[in-house]
Amino acid sequence: MIIKVKVKTSSVESGIEEIIKDKEYIICVKARAENNEANFEAIKIVSKYFKTPTSNIKIKTGLKNRNKLVEIK
């Protein structure tokens, strides 16, 4: 399954802020957008939400962008 994710960095709380339709998510992360910290935290949040290991989640596009396509195996 592939979902669209928009990541908001440097937030007060981490978690999924809003779900638009079934495949678009807005995620807030505490981490800053440096050294892939925000990407790692976003992957952890998605894995917790979908109850799957982090090894099954991959960012297909948008590693250096706030808008991402995430593949969940």
C-alpha cells in the first residue's frame, strides 16, 4: 500500500494530526529536518499507526521534502 504523507517538523507533540480521505496523512514530529531525524520519526509514527514493523515501511519519494510517498508492505 502506498500513502501520501505531509510531515510538519519541530512540533510540540508527535503523532498523526489529520487523515484526509484514506491515503493522505498529515504527521507532526518533534524532530528537526536535519540528518533524516524527521524521516525516522515519521516512519516510527506510521509503523505504530498501522501496527507493522519499521522494516516494512519505506519512503519512496520525498526524502528531502515535506511531502512524501510512503510504501507499507
